[in-house]
Amino acid sequence: MLSGTDFVRQSLELHLFFARIMKEHSLFLGVAFTPKDGSWNQQAGMFRQDFERLLGDAISIANRNVSREVLQSGEVVTPYTIKAEIATTFFTGINIPTGLTQAAMGLTGNGMTANPMLEQQVAVLNQRALELVAALIQFKKRILTEVLACRLFTTNYPLMIEHLTREALLYQCLLQRLQNRETIVPGREAYEQEVFWNRNMSEHSFFIRGLLDPVECDLIIAANRFGGEFVELTQETMAAVGNSLLLKAVTDKSLNATMALRDFKRQGTEGILACQIRSIITPLLADHVLREANHYLFLLEIFKSNLR
Ligand SMILES: [Fe+2]
Ligand SMILES: [Fe+2]
């Protein structure tokens, strides 16, 4: 059974990453509807604000209750997040509260002590997150159904909507396990999470490929190469089930490939913010996929040391 301090720490770390991811998914969904579909856009806006509040509440109790390593991993915020938020507000007219990002940047890690009241507060926060994420999953699934039946148009690829749903399902699954006070053993998590994130890294690469302007040939070729590489890695990870030697090898390969993709995404984010890349990628989407690569790298480092 999970100790009280681990429950608090792991829950808050999960929200710092995923509540932000969910609020951004809501924004990406919202801006992709046409003017005709105002009510869909409005619903997306409500989810965005709900997750903003959730993230704000998590941040308000996270100081000294999360680990320094997570805060420094680049999965919570990157040096580009605020700039990307300001640019995305400028383009969309949507108010993105940079104050939340500033507050997350001001957090300090380590220094937890047992605190039953905080534990109770976190359990309530997790419950609220579970209800919210279940509703968001339904919303994403509804959009996908309508899009696939050609009753709704959005500028998001259908695979993008599927991808966003999958990430919400992972958040939900991890939250449920925390609420059950399940101990998570990082080495044992490696297989499932690597299949999940290798697949997502391949999809990010293909989304980037398809959202770049056709004149950006070199970047399109590079994105396509990453996409193919991560498809192979996903298959290799699946083939490593129950074989710790193979899993160790594929973890090393995934780590190297993800570092290279992280650098590609970082350069992409810098290029988009500096108006030097032609694309239809919103600055916040560029930063979002960079944070997800940082999150995966952080996990891979843990898996690597636990698979020795
Ligand atoms: Fe995402
Ligand atoms: Fe993603």
C-alpha cells in the first residue's frame, strides 16, 4: 500500500503534468471547430476552464510536496511555455492564464512531511479530477464519432482526437490507481508505458509532418523519419513482453530516440516562436509535445535505472 506522503507527492506530480495537458487539449479541440459549431467550442472552453481551476488548486498545495526531479524535468513547464501561451492568446483571442505557469515555475521540491489533512485534501482533488477527466473522455469520443460519420468538421486530424483521448485515459487510469493507494513499481511499469509513449511519439512526429508547410522539406523529412523510427520502437517494445533483456535494450534505444526527438521539438518550438518556420502548428501545441517528450524521457531514465 502506498504511504501517505507518496500518495500526496505522486498525485500532485500527476496533476502538474496532466491537468495542464488536459486544459491544452481542450484548447486545441476548441479552436479547431468552424464558426458554425459554436456550442462545441463553448463546451471545449468549459473543460479548459475546469482544468485550469484544477491545475491552479494542485499548484496551490504542491510547494514542497512534489519532488525536485519532476519540477526540473521539463514536463511541468519549459522555458518556452509562457512565450507560447502569450503567442497563442494573441492568435486565438483565448485568455490563457500565464499566472498559473509562473506559479508552477516558482514551486520548490522536496521537504514533505506526513500530513493527514493534506492527504484528505488531495484525495478530494483526485476525485474531482476523475469526474472531470471522465467527462472530457466522453466529449473527445463524441467529437471523434461525429467527425468519422461526417456530421462534424474540425481542423484536427481524427487520429489527433484519438491520441488526445488515449492520453486522457492514461491520466484516468493512473488516478484510479492512486485513489486505490496502489504502489507503482517503475520497473514493472516500463513495458506498458513504453508501448504507450513510443506510439505517441510516432504520432507526434506524423502530426508535425502534416502540419508543416509543404515548403519545409527538410523538417518534413526529419519528422517522417522520427515517425517511422517510433513505429518500429513501438513494435520492438511489444515484442519484448516478458523478456527483461530485450526490454532493457529497447529502453536504451527509446531513450536515445526520444532525446533526439526532444531536440527536434525544442528547435521546432524555438523556430515557431521566432516566426522562422512555416506551419499551422500553434505555439502552445509545439510546447505541449515538447513537454510530453520531457515527461517520457523522465520516465525512461527511471525505467532504465530500475531495469538494471
Ligand atoms: Fe497531449
Ligand atoms: Fe501527445
